[in-house]
Amino acid sequence: MNQELKKKEVTQLVARCYNTLGNERTVAFLDELKDLGFRLRDAFGSLDRHRRHAHPSSKERHISSAREQVNEVEQPVPRRRHHER
């Protein structure tokens, strides 16, 4: 099986394992599944950390651009005098 499972599908899989394999082997299967989940999280987590830190200059450019836009918006609007309308 190589697909994402929804909660209901996981429940059905566990029930099927329990009915087919029994308690002890189902617990061992779930323990291995949990360990696999942690290993994948760690592997993809390290890739994600690398991706987030790979282009700090791009991040700085976005922050700088956003600050410039905020500064433009915060500039006081010149007041018109009554006779300038």
C-alpha cells in the first residue's frame, strides 16, 4: 500500500490487521508504522529546514520590500489648503 490514508481508512486497516494477525502482531505493526512516521518526519523536516535557510538573501529582499511599502503608506498625506481645491 502506497497512499495517504484518512482517519477512517487507518481505523479499517488496524481492524483488518487485528482480525487477521491478532493483538501481538498488530501492536508490532503499529509500532513499526509509528517509527516509520518519525523517520519520514525527520527526513522531510531536515529538507524543509534546508529549503527555508537556503535563500536568506531572497527572504531579506522580501522583508526590505515590505518595509519600504509600509514606510510609503505611513508617510503623512500633505494637507490641502482651503483655496487649493
